[in-house]
Amino acid sequence: MNSLSRQFSEHIKSSDYLASKAIIFIDSRVSRCDYLVQQATPEARVFVLGLLADGVNAITHTLNSSACQAVTLVCLGAPGCLYLG
């Protein structure tokens, strides 16, 4: 298990991340998670939610301190259910 899977990690693709208009949350259980982080647009702020993270809490905390206009969730799930962190 890599460090991304153990806890909530932040990957910032943009040097001006505080003004990011887009935020991407990726659950660490998603196949090729590291690849998705690398392929994110430079303007996006990317967060990886690890297995030990409270995904909803991490997302709430992040969104409360940002002025983003777009949020993308990349995670596993089932009908009516998302697995985040």
C-alpha cells in the first residue's frame, strides 16, 4: 500500500492553487490513481483521499476554504453509494 492509500493527501498541480477554479477529489482505491493525478489539468487542485481519511469531512473542509467553480469526484461506488476515503 502506498502513502496515498494511508491518509488524505494533497497534490497541487498549479503554482497559483489558492485561486484554483476547479478541484478534483480522487479516492486512492481507484485503479491507476497516480496516473490520474499526473493527467489532471495544471489549473486544477487535486486531492487524493486515502483509506484512513474521512472523505466527506475532507471535501467539506476543502470546499469551505475555496472559491472553486467546479468539483470533480473520482471514486468507486454502487447505485446510490459513493466510496470516498
